[in-house]
Amino acid sequence: MKFKISKAKLLFKASYFNAIIVVARAFSGIVLSKVIAFLLGPSGLALMGNLRSFIQAVSSFTASGYQNGTVRYVSEFIENKKEKDKVIATIFQLSLGFSLIIGIVLWLFASTWSIYLFKTESYTNVIKTLGIGLPFFSFNLLIIYVLNGVQNYKKLVIVNTILSLVNMLITTAFAIYFGIKGALIGVILGPILVFIINLFALGKERTLFLTVFRPELFSIKILKNMNAYLLMSVYSALIVSITFLLIRNLIIEKLSILEAGYWEAMNRISSFYLMFFLSLTSFYLLPQLSKTNDFKVFRREIKGFYLLSVPLLIFSFTLIYFLRYYLLRLLLSEEFLPTSSLFFWQLIGDFISVLAIALVKQFHAKLMVKAYLVCNGLLNILYFSLSYLLIDKFGLQGIVKAYALSYFIYFVVVILFLWYYFKVKKLEN
């Protein structure tokens, strides 16, 4: 009984701090989307979407690819300072190396990337700025992952809030004064300023940065362990980014760039209300699942997460659906009201995605690499294929119907993989 009470307290504590982070992220995201929508319209939002997809793919090699591995191993060695320092040093040094290599590639071939992403060479300087800012962008994310691993929730809130609000202010200011090009550069410059601010805000935790200058702490063993996580995250980031780019270009080709802007608007709004639920899976579930191989504990953790999230999902999603016109006017502008037709199937897909992603954290916790690669590959292939098949019949609604259907199939396949995993574990024991 005491165990259940302590677990419930930990879940609610994690939920409380996670909620603060989500509010800061959502607020900054809403303000930024409103500014871009008002100043630049659906086409500007579509271009911002392409840059975000590209940054997501690039950062999978330099930062986001290490998220689940960092959280797992830092939490696992939380009482072992020597091993924990090795984990942090290896990750920071690996990130810096990749950041420098990729940064040089981005700088040298900036015009090529600009044409690929924006269909023009006019944004070459945006790509060059990304090449310079990549190490700062990556280190900000790594700090967040380390603080998550040691469950230093207060510092995690401070760093996340600074990152969200400073990014919002810089990007908004650049969008107002320099238009779409300024907005794109602002997205990259913000993290550089955040890095400087973090040097002061982290307090004694700023010693994290010193591990970069201690090559003796670099561990081949840690690197081998992280490789599986890196493979999973890079694979996921690349396939998701490519899928979104393909779908966005499909919409532009079959419908128009205006319609692509409506779809991007739906994705942006979706990201706001999903923040709390999806971030909680990494914030709380991953560290807990990493500590056990027992099916009963796994079931108890998932059940606790579902008991908290499902009622909130149903209530909030119902509210969002009935307030969708008001939300579009508030978050974007009258120009985006056609996006209202996308909400129903998007919300269905988002509901299923939360349930599925909670289960997928077990793939990360226990390094179920093959299962992860198969399931995520299937999800993205289904999403694009179904979008291609349904867009001619249903127009833009076909994309969100494809999203919901692909996540439903994904959810079923994930359950089957986990059933097989625990069946094998039971036989081994």
C-alpha cells in the first residue's frame, strides 16, 4: 500500500512540474504561431514547418537522438557519480563532434539545402546560421535530458521555461522586423542566447559543461550502449521528418500551399495540447520502466499513467473540438478557419497516439530496437501511403483520416510486440 501511495505521489509530482513546463512551452508556441499567422499567413507557417522538420532531423544526430538513452542511464547511475559523469561526458562530447561535422556540411552546402527546403536560394543564410548555432541548440537539449534523468524537476522547469520564452521573444522580434527570413533565423538564434543564460541559471549544475573538456571520461562502453538509442532516435527523427516533408509537398502538389498551411496549423495546435501527455511519458514513465523487468510493475505503471491521462484526454479533446473555431481565431487568425474541418480525425489520431507512445516507452527502456524500428517504420509508411490514397477522395481531410488510421494499426502492432516480449521473458524465467 505504501508503495502504491509513493508511486502515486511521484506521478503527481512529475505531472505538476511537467504541467508548468508545458504551460511555458504552449504559451510561447501559441504566441509565436499567432505572430507568424498574422504577419506571414498559411504559406509562412508552412515554411516554418519545413525548417522545424529539418532541425528535428539534424538534431537527432546531435541531441534529441540521445534523449531516451540519457534519461535511462543517468537515472540508472543516479547514485554512482563516477558512472554518471562518464555518461554525461560521453554524450556531450559525442554531441559536440557531430554538431561541428554537420555544421560544416550545412555551411558548405547551404544553397543546396535552401533549395530543397524552401524551393529557393534566398534562405541560404538561414542554413548557415543553423550550422553555427547547432552546438548551442544541442547542449540546451542535453542539459534538459540530464536534469530529467536525475529528476531535478525544479531546475528542469527553469531551463525549459527559459528556452521556451527566450525562443519566443527572439523569433517574434525577428519576424516583426525582418519578415519570414527573420522568423526563420530567430528560431536558430534563440537557443544561442538561451545557452548563455543557462550558464547563470543552472548554478552548480553548470559543471555539466566541463565534461566536454575531460576526454578521459569518454567511455566506449557507454557509446556502445548509446548507439542503440541513437539508432532508434535518428531513425525515428529522419523517417518522421521525411514523411512530413513528403506529405506537405503532396498537399502542395495535389491541393495548394494554402492547404499545406492549414495542415501545418493543425499540427501546430495538436503539438500544443499533446505536450503535457507526451512529455509525461519521458518525464515520468521512462525512468520508472527503466528500473524493472517485471510485467506486473510495467502493467502497474502503464495503468497509473492511463488512469491519469485518459479522463483528461477525453475531457480536454471534447472541449477542444467544440471550441475549435474560437481556438483558431485566438491562436492563429480568421484566415485559418478552414482548419476546423480537420479537428475531428486529428483528435482521434492524437488520442490513440498518446496510448501507443506510452507503451512504446518500454521499447526505449529495454532497448527493444527491432520492435521499435519495425513499428515506427510501419507507422510512417502507412501515414504517407494512406495520405496518398485518401487525398484525392477526401482532400485535406484524407490526410488526418490517414493519420488516425495509421496510429490505430500502430497501436495494435505495439501491443502484439509487447505481448510477445513479456511472453518470452516469462519463459526465460
